[in-house]
Amino acid sequence: MPVEKKDFIYIHDKHGIEYPILIPYDDPIDELAHIILIKNNLPIYKEKELKLHLEEFIQARTTEYYEELSSALVSNAKENKLNLEEIIEDWEKLMGEEVVEFGEKRCASDEELFATAYHKLVHSPALETILQFEHMLSKTIRLKTDEKNNIMKSLSERQNEEMNNAVDRLEQDMTELKINELVAKHYETHSLLQGKLNSEIDTMKEAQRRQYREWIMQMLEENQANSSLPTPSSPNPAPLKEFVSQDSTSSRGHIDTPLLEESFTIHLGSQLKQMHNIRILSANVMELCSVEDNQEMSEPTPQLLQTALGLYSNDLTGLVLMTDNKIGSRLTQEFQEICQRTTEFHFPHIEEQLDKISDIAHQYFRNPHSDTTRNSNSELLQPGDFYITKHSNLEQVHVIFHMVTDDSLRGSNINSRHPVVLGLRHILKIACSNEVTSLTIPLLLQYDMTEEMTMSWCEKRAELVFKCVKGFMIEMASWGGSELKNLQFMLPQGISNTVFTSMTEMLPRIFKMSNPKVLK
Amino acid sequence: MIVEMSLQLLKHPQMQFGATTFFAKQHKGDTCGSNGLPLTPNSIIIVGRAQILKTFNCKYLCQYLDVIRGKHERTIVVSQYCGEPLVSCIEKRPFDWQEVRQIAFQCIGGLQVLHKKKIIHRTLSNENILLQANNEIKLFNYGLYHMSDAGSLVSFPILHVLYTAPEVFLNGLSNSIADPKCDIWSLGICLAELILNKLLWSSLKLGQRIRKVLSMLQASTSILEKIAREHNCLERYLSIPDDLKDLIEACLNVHPNKRPTCEELLIKPCFDSLKPKDMAEKNEDIYRPFQIFTLHEFYHWWQLAGGDVPQELKKQGLIRSTPPILSIPSLVLIEGTILGQDRNPATLYDPRIVKMPLDTLYQRFAHIPFQVFYPLIHSQSDIIEKSNPPPYDATGLPLIIKERDPEYQLHRVILLRRLLHGYPFTSDLIVDEAKKDIPPLLRGEIWAALLSVRSNYATEYMRIDKYTHTSTDRQIEVDIPRCHQYNELLSSSEGHKKLKRILKAWVYKNSQYVYWQGLDSLTAPFLFLNFNDEAKAFACLSNFVPKFLYNFFLKDNSAVIEEYLCKFSQLIAFHDPQLANHLRDINFYPQLFAIPWFLTLFSHVFPLYKILHLWDKLLLCDSSFPIHIGLSILTQLRDRLLTSGFNECILLFSDLPEVDIEKCVALSSCTYENTPKSITSREHENEVYHKKSNLDITGVSLNELKNELCPRISVRDVANILLKNPHKMLLIDIRNTRAYKRCSVVNSTHIPFSSVSFTENIIENVGRDSDLLKSKGEKIVVVVGDEETDLETFPKFLLQCNISKVCVLHGGFNKFLELPASLSIPCASVGDPSERQRN
């Protein structure tokens, strides 16, 4: 920070001028001379004389000013009154933190190397092979998971039966004690089996992950060795067919609901117009995450391809999910399960990411910060906070923003100062500074249908979100980051057609539609 | 041979540049400025502050060329970079005493220029002193401390450890004193290195280096001697001549106030031999020789030829990008605290310099003949003319392409800068060239020339009081942060400051007018083009307003605006009766949408890059051109307007849709040229630009005007067209038969007013001459009457029949009789009109 300025009074005896001047003086002295000339009704021929005099005055005061600032310092230092060691340490630290030359020498991390390798390969003819391989590996896990579920299910059934029998015989040879024992035993076997199966799956995932990463690096080497791109071979393509045939048994019912969606191109800005795509759709939000595993699919879906191409690019896709104040709470269970359905090859597994976030939060809350109004004892998050997880195995998204909400969202009286709306602004800001260029937001700030969602409630809520998001997007333009190219507003699945239409009619009233180009 | 010469020109050793990059400090959290608006990003402030550096043109300083803002606060500085840093010469070869004297002299010369402009180098070091092939030096990177506002806009410290004066370290990290004396110390260390021919303390670590610098404070003897001893070159020290020893000792005084200033250093005896002796050398400082082309132009061409600084930095590893998903934070709290995001090592300050490769430009320009750099302007000789290379042909290419064609821009810039050099004597030539197109690099100067800005503009501006508080200040301060803020220059704090000063100066100078919202937008293009020359921007504005917006800023401007809008309606009716009829039917009057258009000459509705192209043309026309622009916008939206009702129209214009500006310019110039001047003439025009006689339209009151749907035409225009292009005009005489028989214009059509039935809007009602009107094509229809005829109903009827280009002769038939001999048109008095028809 520049040091404060000082007031001086300029006095010119001959003409009786008194004028306050701040030293150091930054504005042109010519102009100052003229102002003084005008204020004191002096003739114009005095201009030169006055200017010279002023210049001298300002020069002298400025020298004086700096002298005052530094001479004390220098003489103190000379007399050893200053703690030089401390000063040296401060400077050393700052330089170390800010200047490459003195900073820690650091090589690219494994993460970065792998990212570069993957990004390169995925943008080469190897793409197809990679996706095939991923697809195959994920099928294995999915099958294993289904198997686990089946085993667990049959165990439960068996136990249920046993229990029913036992209860039936309660009057006869069974005592309550024995039943309790049975329950305990059941519980034990259940959790034992579950643990065993889970750990099997985890081991399998771990193995897959290692195998996959080695394979990628190896392929990159091959790729670099012979500049003509080889058709990479996946290590064990044989099992693939086997799986395909098996798959038909475990078909997953997919209900085809008519999709409600509408797209708009809007522009923001009064003179320079910035275009954005906006889409309103009504669907189950988890459809953006979960990968279709249709039995006939031996090929990965095209969305996955898109997601893979964008993973390490500067065009990330984000999704806002709603959760409560506990990190990794039950509300995120469904989402977590979707994440676990296949191996995460690039980032830590979801539990690991959530654990790490908890650690960070706890560590932060333990040290009370002066500028927060938080209850320092509480380690829970507050509405409007959000945590971020990153994923490579979801269908259409890379980054998830888990927004903390509470029951106040159900009310009809929230306004633009509601914490969740503020949180939304922060999300846009993080998106903007981290290259998330496509984002999905719940238009009603909720993904599930609830009974208070009347027509007027929905309209009010949607208007609030539209207007606030518009404001944030206008703000974003000045933040100097990446711009949001695609914005998706999501409505709960099964919302009525009338509500949907009312939303799509509202949007053009709030955002300026961009003109269609008409070819003539 | 000749071609090689031009390449030699381009390959001048000082025509080279490099780039450095750094990150500006991010604003913490969500703070707002005192005006409640979001804070300006620091990188924008830096861009604004750095502009002034581009104007420095001293032979001892590297020129600044550009500051580019990247994503996420990245800032790239492009500057001249040529020669070799002294640091790579030291220990390679010894410098003799005279060389050291000369380097010292030139460094001080450079520093003196900077200090006079209140710029502190702060990082002066032997790495930043570049030795040129001609043995002169240039200082490099002297602007970083200034553009970062004494380092407060960046997070890294701006200093070069070894060369930094001890008081800078003592001052601590947080406050930085902009005392020029720290540069003198740095100079002392640079010279010490040179003279001892040793890189000082090169093996020490960071902490030890700082300690060394601070240990100087305790030195009881000469600091230079102490340094010499520590580096085992006492012998060399002892052999140094006294004058040099004295110079360096003086610089290395630990008390900043006892260190001499640049001026004091320059009068030291050791420089006696270096001061300019002959007049020629002295004159060089007064008259700067005309440069064939400047480094700025060279850089401009390089960019056009495909040079891309950020790309080059990426290629050479100075901009490293890590995948963003790896560095995304993990937790964000409602207060805005971001957790779990590590500092990206790629954002640390790396002072490396990347030289820009120039080969593509050389190749692109390799075939350009030498003569191109010396265009002949006043040649009258065909022989010389023929020996010239054929002009570069870019005619017919769209403007956007022309502006991006390096070769075309080379020709244009070379030519126009020569012409500008001769301004004001070359004004006419500049206007002629500007009609072709205006090279973007010189647009500011060319505009000033087109607006006839006088050479004393700077003094005039300087004499205006821009400081004293006035009642409009508040409004100005509200408007400025909303004026073209997408533009980096205009949204920077420097830009805000300058805009405010210009507006205050305008208010001060034009006490007959009031400050009107929109004046800020009007000023924006001028400020943008003359960012480093506020006075010129002000002078342009001052000449622009009386020419194009005369009396628009009167306290009560309703009469002026009303008349203008009436003329706008009439022009629409003149060129596009169908649209005019539709707009009138739905009551969509220009008052509802066009006032901000004309009041700010479209600078409020278009982004800057469009305004520039629009005004390029406007400046060559008169104050009626804006009406034509308005018409051309309506024409572009014609289809939508014709199918829309009142509400849709209002909605459409509440936020003007995208308008193709090139089309807009072409359309408006077309109508401008094909419309007789008197059609758009107004009572409230500035008389300086529109002299009027009895042959022009005068004395039409606003109420009369409001009732007239079709414009009037002056007798002068009618006579001119009749004499030169009689086929372009259809004179319709609606006087009664008696008057017509007595005297009429030859070949005029007679449709007596009384013979037409106005009950329906059917053109056939005019009788046998209706076919003439229907098939008239682009002909102008002039309705001629006299005092006795109704001159509103008939033109209105024609308009409603969708007949275009209908106008009414001002003053009636008798005006023909006032025509001077040079403009007299054939009139005849014929007994039998039917007989004359046959002729």
C-alpha cells in the first residue's frame, strides 16, 4: 500500500496566495497553476512565474516528505534498533511464496501427468479403445455389484424366513432371548457378508484403477514411440462378449416419460451483447449422472464420449445438487451409489473426497476466524455453503456443487438475500473462475416435487431464480473468467405441463432473446 | 535489390519486442466499491495505468507496446526488447572507464525522463539494462512498479534483491514508498558490477543476499570499497579514476536523502566529455526526426500478420496451463471463504522475457518494394507516377477484411501518417483518404484531423479548471461507471478519472449548455481513441458537438429535438412510404425510440467497435447523416416492423437488436448521397456549417413542420436536378389551370388540385397521369403549388398511396422566378396544355 499523503499549504507572498496541496502531488502542475491563477484573479502572464514557483515548492516538499519517511528507518537500522532478522525472514518468505525463482522447485504431479496423458489420448484415434475399455471395466463392476445385491437379497430373504419361523414358534420352544440372539446373529452375518462383498468390490476397483492407469501411460508411450498412431489394443478384450450375453438377464426398467424441454438463446449487456444458451427441462436430475447400462449396450453412450473429451479441458460441466448441513449425509445417498456403481479412474472415490472435505471443514471451524459469525463449536455447515466433488464416471457432468439447504426453501417467502441464492452466486463465481462453462441449476431450488408446489409458488420461485441468475451472469462478465456458455434450469420430474409452459413463457420476459438470423 | 532494402528497414535491430507476464492480485471475497458497484478487477486497473507508458519515446528507454489481459487476471506486457542485457556481458569482457561513463550517463538520462514523469523504475538491474549494437543502452521493464500502483495491484514484490536499496527492505512488505532515490542506489550497484567486472554475490542464497544489502547500512567506510574487498578486486578498485569512484559512491549512499537526484548526477565532472557539443545533436532532442515507421506500427503489422503474444508465451512455456478440474476448490462457505484450493504454482511471478519471432512478418512483407515506404503524395509527373509500384488492390473487400490485411494496412499507415505529419496543410488529402477507409491504428489522429482540431488544443484544455466541485459532479459520477464498461480502457480507474475530467471540462467550457445524460457515451469513443491524450479527446468532442449536435444540449432543447424527429419522420416517408404509413398507423412515433439515438449519435446503443465504423463515415458527412443512419436501422428491421404492432415495436426497440453495422453504413451513405440536401435541412442547423440564402428553405415554423408528412425541397435543389439530371425528377404542378397556363416549367405534369378526389387512397384518382406516378421508379416527385393551393393534402395522398420520394417545393412556383441566371430553368407559358404534352 502506498503511504498516506500529507497536507501542505502553499504560500506565495507576493500575490498573497494560500492554497492547500497534498504531497506527493500527482496531477499536472500546469493545471494547478491555472486554477490558482483563476481563483486569485491573476493575469495570464503570471502563468510561467507561478508555475516555476509551484514546481519548486512541490519538489522541495516532496523531497522533505520522503526524507521524513525513510531517514528515521535508516538511522534506526544503523543503530540496530530494528529487528533485521525478522525483516529478512519476512522478505524471504514473501519471495518464496510469490516468485518462481525462489519458490519450491516442483515437478508436475502424478495427477497432472496422468491428466496430460489422458487428454492427449482422448483426443486421438485411441479414444474409442479407451472408452471401450472403460466401458468393459465398468460392466465388470456393475455385474459384481448386481451379484452382491442378489446375494444380499437372498440372505435377507432367508433370514426373514428364519425370523418368521422363529416368531411363529415363539409360543412353543422359542423365547424372546433366543429371538434376540437370532437377530444379533442375523445382523452379524449380514454385515459380515456385506463387508466381505464390499471389500471384494473395492479391491476389484482398486485393481481396475491401477490397471487402467498403467494401461493409459503405456499407451501414451506407444503412441509417442511410433508417431503413426497405432490402433491400441485393450489388454484383455476377451471377456467383453461374455458379459454382453450375460447382461440380458439383469435388465433395468426404464420408463420413458415424455421429455419436457425448451431451449433459448439469450443475450446480456446493453451495448456489447454476450450470447448464452439456456435450457429449461423437466427430468430426474440423476439422469444427468447415472450411466445407462442397457443390456444391449456393448458400446458406451455418446454422452460419455463428450464427457471424456471435456474432462481435462477448459469446458467443464457442473451440476448443483441440494443436500443438508452434514457432509455426505443421507440425502446424497442415491448420488453416492451412482458414483460407486463403477470405478472412478481419475479422482479419489466419492467417500474419500467427502472425507477430505469434512477434514478441511473441521480444520477450518476449529480455528475460529474473526470475520465469521459462525458458531465456532458447530462443525455443521450452514445453508448457502457448498462443497464440490469431481467425477469422471458420471454421464454428463464433471463437477458437482453440493449446496447446503434447509427447510426454509419450502416456504414461499424467500427473497434474493436468502443464503441459498447467495450460495448460487458463489457457485457461479467458482464456475467462472474454474472454467465450468455448462451448469445445471434447479429452477425451483428443489429437485423433488413437494405438495407446496402450487402454480403460484412455482412461478414466484422461478421468477426469483431467473432474475437473480441473470444479475449474477451480468456480474460475471466483469470477473474476467470464463463465461457460462450453457445454462440449464431443471424442473422436478413429473411437473405439470402448465407449470412448465408458464416457466418457458416467463423466461423471455426476463432474459432478452437474441434475434434469430434470418437468411434471405 | 530494392526489395532487400525494404527488408533491411524492417530488420532494424531495434525493431524487436518481447513479452512478460504476471497475475494481478485477485480481489478477496465480495467487496464493493464506495459507490456500491463491484470492484474493478486489478488487471483492468493495470491495463489503464499502463497506457501512459506507451507514449514514452526516449532513446534510452524500451518502448511499451501493449498490455493484454488474459483470463483470470493474467496480464501480459509487450515491450520493445532488443540488444543484450549487461548482466550477460559482465565477466565476459572488461568495460573501459569511458564505456562505464557512457552507460552511466545514458542510464541517468533514461531515469531522469522517468522521474520527471513520476515513474519509479524499482527494478533497475543489469538484467534490465540492454546494451545495443550501437553501444547505447535502453532501460527495460521500468513500468511495472507504476502500472501495478506501487506494487499494490500484484501479490509479488517488485524488486531485484541485489540491486534494491536497503530502505526498501526496511520499509517492510506492506507499505511501499515511491521515492525515486531507490533507483539511484540500484544504479550505483549496476555501475559497481560493471566497473569491478564482477557479478556481485552470485553464489549466495536469497536470505543471505538480503542480509548483504542490509549490511551496507553498517558500513563505516566506502561501500564500493567494501564491495570490492568482498569480491577480491581491491586492485581494480584502486585503479578506478576518481571521477567515476565519486559518482558510484554518491549513488551508494545509505541515506536516501543524501543520494543525489538525476539532475545532480548529470552535472558531475565525469560526464563533461559526454555532453552533446554540436548543434545537430542538441537539435535531435528538439525536433524528432520523422520515422519511416514506428515500433508501434511494426507491432500492429506483426499482429495482423498472425502474431499472437499469448500463444507465443504458451509455446515458449511461460504460460503453463494445468487442467482446471484438478485445481477446483472443495468447499465454499456462504461468507465467500474458499477452502481446499492450493495456490496454483503457475500463478507465481516469473520474470522471464519471451522474445517474439518476427519471421512470419518478414516473409509476409518480403516482396514489398522500397518505394512503398516513401509514398509520393504531390507528384504531378506521369513518369514518376509510373515508376511507382502498382497500388495494393483491396477495393471491394469488406472493411473488416481490409482492417486485418497486414499489407493493406502497411500501405495505409505509411501514407496516412505522412499526411498527418503535414496536418493541417494536408487536411484535404486526409479527407480524401478517409473516404476510402481509416486505418484503425491512426483513427484517433485522423478523426482529430477530420474535426479540424487545432494545434493549440493541449494548452486550451490545460487552462480549464477540472477540479472545482460543481453541481453536475454527482450525475457525472453516477454515469461514468455505467458507460461502455465492457471496454477495458473505459472501465479502468484511469479511464473513469479521465472521462470525469473531460466531462467536467466540457461543462465548464459550455456554460450555455447543460450536462445531459448521454454526453458520457458521446465522449467514450473519443477517449477510447485518445486515451493518452485527454486534451485531444476533449478537443474532438468540442468540435464534434457544434457540428453534429448543435444546440442539442440546451437547457430547453425540445424545439431542436422535435424538429429533428420531424425531419426523421419525413425522411422515412420520403424513402419508404410503406413503412412510414405503417408506423403512423400504429402510432409508433420516433419520439418513442429515436431520442437516445440522435442525442448520443448512436454511441449509447451500439458497442464501441460499431460506433467507430459508423462515425468514420459520419465525420465525413454533415449533421443530417444521423437521420439517414436512423433510417437505415429501420430499414434493416423493416420486415419485423411491418408485421409488428405497437407493443412489439416498443419491445423490439427497448433493447436494440443486433444491427449489421457495415450494411447500416452502406445503406445510410446511399440514401445520404441520393437525397437532395434540402430535404433534411433544418431551422436549427448550425449556421457555420449551413449557410442559407433565399433559395434555401428558411422560416418554416415547428407547427407547420409537424403537419407536413412529406419534406420540403428547396428551389436550388430542384433547379440543380432539372438542369443536370432532368430524368430523375417528376415535377407535378397542382396549381389551378389558369395559373398553370400563364406560366409553368417545361415538362412538368399538371394535375390541378381540384381535379383529384381524396376520398380513397387510390392512385388512379389523380386521373390520366396516374401511370406516370406508378411507373416513376426512383424519380423524385416534386409537388409545386402556390400560396393559394393546399400543399398538405395532395402530398399526403401520394404518401398514402405508397408513392416514394414525394416532396413539396418550398415557397411555391414563384420561387422559380427568383432563380439567378446560372440556375434558370426553362419555363413557358403555353395556351394549350395538351399541345405541350406532345412536345
